Amino acid sequence: MGEIAEPLDTVQISEELIRRFDRSGPRYTSYPTADRFQDDFSSDHYITALTHRQQFVSPPPYSVYVHLPFCASLCYFCACNKIITQDQSRSRHYVDTVLQELQLLAPYLGEQRLTGQLHLGGGTPTFLPAEELKRLMQGIQQQFHFEPSAELGIEIDPRTVNAETLSYLAELGFNRTSFGVQDFHPQVQQAINRVQPLEMVEMAMAASRAAGFESINTDLIYGLPNQTQETFAQTVEALLSLRPDRIALYNYAHLPQRFKAQRLINADLLPSADERLAIFLMAAQRLLDAGYEYIGLDHFALPEDELSQARLDGSLHRNFQGYTTRAQSDLIGLGVSAIGKVGGTHVQNQRSLKSYRSAIEAGQLATFRGLVMSAEDELRAEIIMTLMCSMRVDFASLSQRYQLDVAEHFAAERAVLAPYQEAGLIQADAHHIQITAKGRLFVRAISMVFDAYLTQATAATYSRLI
């Protein structure tokens, strides 16, 4: 992949620079992005992609994502596809449907089902009772052959677990946890309807380590109501004292017109644009000072973490699950609204529980929409994902593989990049593009230059860089 950009140093990054290049755009967990998926895509396209992979002597390993949408209470900031309920019997019926979906897929999965990754996301996966999680895991393990080194991760709401729960999750095979922290300040927690004291998160992380979990990820969100530099600095210091392996520092996108739950947030309590920017720069610099490496796009990791090592050796990859070391896997998405990707084919399940369940119970895959990538999509995707991982885009290598003069093909895009080069955010010439240390915060804006779909209308509303 070529040389990797130097570590991030926010001291080099002025407010003027951020204001100049800050804009709304996709987060590029895929290209084309999910809002570009096509409604005329059917389950036949998905089956064709699965059948095609069986022609390879050594097909790529599988990665599996299961969407579990249930939550016991509503977090006002949340933009996920979720179902708020106290009725745990609903999750039992849901697990039945997911396992039925897996049975429908099984004939097309092929003989070689080596699997390197499993992730349970939500919603709140730990909403499921222990026996339902066990039943789900047994069904998945019957269909996929997990590598000894496979990553098995689960998103956890600290309010839903205790030491016994975490020990049981480890027994089921999970080795990675992801805790939603957001903010420790009581007034912020009350404003977003997610009250979880520091002591609760501390217990959950300690119990995870005692149970043998290999990696602990935590999420922070800046830009929430009642946040200030001072209060968020306290949250960051408290989290640093717990020393998670990975920290995601997300920007809250207030889009009440799109997400009903956000209408319960008092917009007058949100920090101003200036305060939000100051909060981000303070928090990012503090994480760097504490020894975390900037992976890219909101993500930080300890130097010994696999993501940090992958950034250095050029094996970092990005997909629907975020940054990962598991490049070139075929992703199988299970559950309502779940997204998958097999080869160059993207697929998404029905987004409503009723439509999803109706399809599965009728003996049909719950395909809602998708997209079969063109050769042009494949090329642009490779460039965008390489940039998103802050790695060098080598035109000669791409030209050889795609059988065209890539530098000439993207002459217009290279011209658009001129202001980024003048600002020191990239190094570019007729042979390559390289994100600089100074430019690593701007990878979304730089990557957008190569997105051919942005000139076409979309119903999606994108968040801003900062």
C-alpha cells in the first residue's frame, strides 16, 4: 500500500482550516453508500452473488453481522433502527425469524464457510435473555466455521449487564465488547435519557476483563445537550482512567426531522458550533496525549491494538462494521435492516420488522434493496477506502489492475483536490495521492471528490465532519 501517514497532531489543525473544509458527507462504510442502493434489486441478485463465490477454489472468509433491534428504553440521541419494548418475548420470536432466515440462506453459502468475524449490533443485543443469545449463537455456529482467531463482538448497554452476564457471554464465545458510554455527566445523561453512572461502566469493563475479553471498545459522543469543554474533559479523563483498547469519538448529528427520538432533545441546550469544535479538538488532543493512536474517522486505539498495527502495516480496512483488520471478507447480514456484501454485490434486508418477518415466514429472503457494483464503482470504492484508511493511492498499480490510465481517468477529480494540496492536507502528483498527518481529519471531504453519486439526488441527510 505504500507509506502510511504520520500520526495525527491536532496542534497543526486550526479552526480556520476546519471551517474551510468542514462539510456534510457520507461516512463511507461502503461505496456506493447505502442510500444509493436500488429498489429493483431482488433476492435473485443476492443468490447469484453467493453462488458465484462458490466457484473460487479459496473463497474469501465470511464475516457475519446480526441486527438485534430491541431496547428497553429510548435514548433520545439514537439514530439506529430500533424497537422500544419491555416485552422480552418479542426477542424470542425474533430469534426464531433470524434462525429461519439463516436456514433459507444455508443452501447458498457453499461448502467452505470459514468465518473470521461475528458482530451482534442493535438496538441492544444484551436485551435478549441468556437462553435466547445461546440459541442464536448455536444456530450461527452450526452454519459458519469460525477460525480459532475469529473476532466475536457484541455491543453492550452497561445498564443491562452484570458480572454474571459478561462471564456468560465469554462462555458463548464472545471475545470483544463495545460499550456505549456517550458522556458521564449527569445533566447530559438526563438530557438524552441515558443515565449510567461511571461506576456502572467501570464495573462492566472490569467484569469484561475478568471474563477474558480480548478487546474493549467504548463510544463517546460530543455535541450533546448540556455539554461544555469542562464537562466533556471530565468524561474523557474518567474514561482514560478505565483504559479501553479502542475509543470512538462520534459527532452528534441533530436531525430531528429524520429521527423522531431526537425531537425529545431541547435544541437550545446543544453546544454552539464554536463550542462543539472546541470540545472535539480538546478531546482528540487529550486522547493522543494519553497514548492513543488516531486510526481515522473518529476512531482511536492503543498502540498495541490490532487496529493500530494494521494502520502501520497497511492492512487496515473499512466496511459496514467500521475499521477492521479483516479485509476482503464477504459480509452476511442477518436480521431486520441488516446490510451485507458478497463480492461486488451489496444487499439490505427489509427495514420494518413486519415486512422482514412476513418475507421470512413466507419462505423468502427478506431482500429490500441492493446494488451490483460496476467496474467503475469497484475502482472508485478502492480509492475511497484506501483514502479512508489514510493510505497511499498508487495510480500505477491501479492502472495495471483496472486496465486504464487511472491518473488520466481522474484528471477532473485531481484538479478538484488542488485546494487540499495547497492547504497541506494531501501530497499528490501524477503518480499518487497521500493523506498527510494534517489531512487525516479531513478524509471524508477528500474521499468525496471521488464519489460519482454525489451529483445525484438522495433522500439521505449526511452529518458534518466536525
